[in-house]
Amino acid sequence: MDRRKYKAADVGYYGYLFWRGEYNSFRADGKYSQISMILPKKNAVVSFVSECRRGDELLKTVYELVCAKL
């Protein structure tokens, strides 16, 4: 397979070390929920360092409380 012809969007919600998310966002995740999230349509970047073992809940909260208000 020639990988050069594929783009990150061709493989679903993950590509080139970034995850795609709600609000047309993309983010880089570190261990225990260290997250940098880019929201191009809202002209915003959300970044935080934490130690959270329930990362899915934390991410859902960020989408609900921060991203929805931008």
C-alpha cells in the first residue's frame, strides 16, 4: 500500500497523531488526559494538563462546558 496518497481524513477519526472530535475539532492527547484541542471554526485552542483516569468523562465535560459556549 502506498501511504503517501492517503490523508488523515481517509482513516476515520484518527490520523497523524491527532484525533477528530465534536465541533469539527481535532486534538492531541497525552497520557492521563493532557489535551490540546484546536477548534478552527471557533478560532480557538483549548489546552490543559491534568491527571485524570476518566478521560472520556473529562473530554465530554470540556465539550459541554467550554466548546459549546464559544
